[in-house]
Amino acid sequence: MDMACACGSSGRTVARRVAAVAASRGAGKLRRCARHQALGPKVPVGCSKLGGRQGGLTLARSQNLESSSTPSTSPVVLDNYTDIVNNMTKAVLNGLKDDLTRMEVEFPPVLEADAYKNSSDVYIDANVQFAIALGRVLQEYDRTVQILLPDENEVRRARKIFGQALDMYDNISLGSLTGRGDVISDAIESVKGVFSFLDGQGSGSGQQGSAQDAQVDTYVVINASCSELVDLKKVVDGQRDRLLREQGGAVPDGWQEYKDEKSGRPYFYNAKSERTTWDRPVANEPAVVLMNLELETLRGDLGLVAFPPKDMHYDFLSSFKPVYFIRQRDYSKTITESPYLVNYSGAIYREYPGDWQVLLEETLGDRKYKPISSSKDRYTLFEAKETMMESMGLKGDETPALKFLRTGYQTCTWWEDPKDYDREASDNWRK
């Protein structure tokens, strides 16, 4: 008889036995839900919604990877922050090579084991450190980086803690989305600035700058909340509108304008990158990297009272492509034989330009994950869980009625619902 241990390892043994039996019976492969069979927005093939950067980028273009039905069998370690930072910076560089101007980076800023006992300041400071680490690499490729925090109060605090590190780099600065803090703090800082000027020390602003700094070509946004997405949208859209006015009616080099036969709308095609977009391309558009904003959580607040509407996702957040993404989850499943409860852990993982992957922890607690599935399209949490269960043989011969009782009627969030794909300005967020 298998004895259950605290980590549920014997349950995994039982699950693997069940999986072997299911395989011998010719169990079918997991079908993707209708989300991946539904048609996306009627946009040109390969549309990313955004025009690409055309100047100032000396990096070689990365190669597109073909979709693989058999994921890599190499284990992935998700608690080594040296590897995480290296892989994250490599993914961002690959995105810049491919002219991506809106990117998302998401990974746990602190170890999962310490998540519940840490204060919010630990998360805030960790994100600043990771943003500086990314900026250090980007400046080696002649990028001028500005780390954008929600307001000036956050900038002052970060400057106080990390000022010595920031002073070591000429091309990394701090800025804010709003350009202001609370009234009292701003008044105090103004008085300090006057006395510093009278003492011959300058304004004391150091490397702090506004989000409209013309020298900056890469913005790294951290620690923004759901309500501050409005300020973020104003900054990003304002940058693009300013560049469009300066550009006039011209099209950047390498782009050609065409007209869609069905709708009559103009669209633009770049033969070099093989990218199409409805929006007029902008030359030298700054890149924006959203780092650890937990957009999945923020999307859940959209549409609630005192929060931005759901259109914030459809019109804005949908245009950000996840280039590095880790979403870990722990699950439990009851079975009809000893140990009766199976614990398992997995993750949704993506490192651009690679495919999306579902990872399953090989031995519970060792934080080493094995890829078990890959796809060109982003997995929902439900799809990832179903993939893990099938890999462990935990689905068995489940009737439709039992499956409905287990999963319920709704198996995806409102922003993952295929019927609303035509409302999205871009499908970047799920590709």
C-alpha cells in the first residue's frame, strides 16, 4: 500500500500508474477549448497593432521559432533569480530586435515561500532592483532607460534608497507616470529645492526626469496599480501622438501602405519584418516594458466601481506582448485510492520568441519544472490545469456530467472569452 507523505509524492506515483493505464486504453489528447478555435479580430495577418521602431537599433533580428507539438524536455528552474534576470533580459532584447515597442515581463519578484510574510515595500524595492538590472543590460546596447514609478513620492523614495546605484549609470534615470506626488510632499520638496539652489547645489533632482524626456528610448514601468493604468495610457499614447505629429503623413522607411479590400481601411506592411498593422507606423517610437504589474490581477479589477472600464484591456493592455512570463500555481486533486489527495504544482511559462509552455513540477518542492505542452497561443489557467491533470493521469474516464460539476459553466475570465476578441485592438497579449 502506498503511504501518503506531506508532499503528496506517493499520490504522484499513483497518478502515473493511472496515466499508464489511460495510455494503454488509447486515451485521447487534450483538446484545446473553443478559445483557440475561434477567429480573432479581422486584422491583417500577423498584425501586432503597433508600428515598429525603425532607427537607433543595432541588434540583429531574432529568428522566428516554429511551433513544436513536442515541448523541450529540459527542466526549468523558476527560483534561481540569476537565471530569471538573464532570461528576462534576453527576452526583452529579442523583442527589441523584432521591433516590439510594447512588452510585458511578469515573474515573482520575491520567492513564493516568502510571499505572505513580506511587506509591500519588499515587492516595491525588488521591482526597482530588477528594473535597474534590466537597464544595465539595455544601456550596453546604447539604450537610454527611464524607470517609471506611479508618482513623485515613489520616485523620491527610490532615489533615496537606490540613488548610489543609479549614479553609476548615465543612461538610467527615474521618472513618474503623473509627474507629481501628494500636495504636502511636493510643497516640502519645493522648499528643499529652493534652499539647495541658494546653497549652490542645484535643484537636487539628480537623474529624475519626466516621462516626456526626449532622450529616453526605453521605459520600464513598475509598481503601478489598476487606477494608475489611466496615467500609464496617457503617457504611452501621448508619446505616440507627439511622434505622429512630428512625422506628419509620411511612412517610415521599410513600410508600405495598402488598403483592405473588404473594409476599405488602410493598413501597413513591413517586408523586412513581415509585420502588418492597422495603425500608422511611427519611426523611433520608444519601447515600453511593463514589469511585474500583475496584469492578470489588474484586469480582474477593470469595470468595477472606481476603477477604469474594461475597455482599458481591449484598447490598451491587449497591445502588450508578454516576452517573459511566469505564472505558478499549486493544486490538489482527490482520488479514490490511497493517498486520496494528490498535490501538484505547475506554471505557465513563456520566453520570447519561444512558444507558450505548461510546466509541471517533477518532484513537489524541488522547484524544477518539466515542460509538458507548448502552444503558439497563451494558455488560460483552466487550460494549464487541465493539461497538468492529463499529464499526471488524473482525469481518467470522466463523464460530461462529472466534468461540469468539477469545472462549472464558465471556464475562462471575461478578457479570455473568444466572443469578445473582435473588441481587442490587438491580439499581442495572447500571442
